[in-house]
Amino acid sequence: MRPSLPPSVRAIVRGWLNCNQVVLLAPGDNVLVDSGYCTHREKTLELLASREGLDRQPLERLVNTHCHSDHMGGNAAVASMYGCRITIPAGEVKHVRPWTPQSAWMQQLDQRADPFHFDDTLAAGESFEGGGLEWQAHAAPGHDMDALMFFEPVNRVLVSGDALWEGGMGFVWPTEGPNEFIDAALETLAAIERLDPAIVIPGHGEPFADVKGSVESVRSRLAAFARDPAKNARHGTKVMFVFALLDKESMRVDEVPAYLARVPFYGDVSRRFLGLDPPALAEWLVAELARAGVVSVGEGVIRPNLPA
Ligand SMILES: [Zn+2]
């Protein structure tokens, strides 16, 4: 059962291409946290306006947990619909200004986002008002070294972005040797434990209350990734490919090797950690995802089974 949120806090749960939208309602000062992926912008606007979200009320401010394409891809569409101001984490400015094809690693990963203008920034230690409540910004490095998470101490609600999901978290870059991203992610988990939230609204998946269980399972997974970078590289390859597939909706199986050869991330990770050429990587990837039930393969076409 979904844990109950304060009445002024609404979570619009999406899927794995689009992050969740968190709507914080206060008359004349409605706030949205995160805006989804750009190709689904119309759906995001529809959900945002619906009774699940703003219920036809105006939106004054959009705040991002981090500037990855699935969290800020809809920023431009939301701002042009509502004229709201946009606030991004201070550390993300360097990734989106100037806006380039490689902003937030999009070229490397074959991802997109509509360019947007931000009005101000938020740093760890600062706070903002949302839904009549005060939300503290806390550093949440790991998945994104410049990410923030937002904690409301009265009801103990944490908007975690991709720092913690129910039983998981966002992909953490693999490295040869000591991994600063994994170390940072572990520190973020420790920070979450210190905050002791009663409810977490994650960037993906349903809000959840068993924070301890999720922290423990992510911690053991990160430890396994630290011991075996190739395991992390395989995980990242699967995650990024499914993300791309959710955007494209389908791909011909015989086009997968050329796709993996064309998008820099796959060649880079495979060269460093897996030692597979694109045809071998494609064969492993399609078989692995099909075996896990994450994709279906039929008539020479691969399609994702996860919600977008
Ligand atoms: Zn995300």
C-alpha cells in the first residue's frame, strides 16, 4: 500500500523514461519537482494539469533534483505552459550552461532534452517553500555528483530523486580502481539514514516507507559493484539501453549492433570493462534483457516491457 503523504504533497508516478512529478500545492505558490523526458512532454503536461497534479491551478515554480534528461527534459515545455520560474541545483549550472549536445552526457548516451532557461539555483544547506512546508536541500552525490534531495522534517518526507528508489538507485559510473561515485553514493545513503525519513518519494517508482530495507539492498549492490566494476558496467549497459528503447519504443534486433557502435557510451564501457565488440555486446544484451523479462523480442523487433 502506498504510504500516505501530507495533503499538499502529490506524487505523479511515471515510469523509467520519465521521472515522477512531485507537486507541492499552496495557493499562489505551487511548486513542481522534476519534469520528465522531452519526448513525453505532452503527457507530462496533461498529468500535471489533471486532478492528480495541479487540478487546473497555476504553477509558480519548477525545481529540479538534478539535470539528467529524464528529470529536466520537460522543463522547457512546463515553463512555456505555465510561465513558472525554474530552479536548478547550483552544481548543475556547469552542465546546462552553455547548452551543448553533450549537456548532462546526452550525446554520449543518445539522450535528448529541450533546452531551457533557469532563473535561480539552490544549494545544499538552503531550503524552499512548497505545499506550505519547508523543504531542506541536501547534497545527494553518487548517481549525479551535483544532485540534491529535498527533505521536509515535520512530516519526514524525502524527495530523493535518483539517490534512492525502493530497492534501487540510479546508475553509478563504473571506474577502474577506487570509485568516487560509489563512495559518494554510500555517503548519500548514510545521510538519508541520518535524516530518517518516514516516507521517500523516489524519482522512479512508488513512494515507500521501508527506507532501511532499501538502503541496505542498495548498499550491498554498491559493494558488489565496487568489487567488480564489470558487473556495474553490465548493469549500466542494460539500464542505458532500456532507457533508449523506452524513448524509441522499439528497435530491430539486427540494428542493435550498429546502434551500440554509434552511441559512444557503449563502446567506451565495453572497451574498458567487458571486452566485447558491438555484435557480441548486442547478442549478450538482447539475450540478457529478454531473459530478465525486461524486453520482448518478436518478429525481429525488440520492445521494452517496462512503463515509460
Ligand atoms: Zn532518473
